[in-house]
Amino acid sequence: MEQKTGIVATLAIIAAAASYLLTFSGHPISGLLAALAAILLGIFGFIMAASPRVGGGILSIIAIILGVLAIGIAILGLIGIIIF
């Protein structure tokens, strides 16, 4: 039986990358929402990776970690916009 990477884990990584791009391009609110989506998709992808036919558990964990870090960066970006 061949194991395939779950689409949800891939979407979680894409959302995490998008959160950084959005935050650094001056849209920290959108970056915050994308980071939250990355965390939720990462959790769902990790749960789906429990199936022997679906892979992506490590990818989901990485997306969750990147999402948590992206939330911190987005909050710092919001503070920066408010102050300046």
C-alpha cells in the first residue's frame, strides 16, 4: 500500500508561508488569519495522518510550529502599524 501526503498538510504549509508573506507585505491582520488557518489545518492534517494510507504528520507538525511563530510575528506587525 502506497502512502500519499495528505492535501490538508500541504495546505497547512502553504497557509503558514502565506501568513509570513502577508505580514511582511504590510497586511498583518490577513497574516494573522492565515496563521490561524495554518494551525487549524495542521492539527486536522496531523489527525488525518494517523491513517496508514495518508502521510504528512511531520509536515503538519512543522506547519503548526510555523503557524504559532507567524502569530507572534503578525501581532508584532500589528503593534508596529498601531505605533507607527
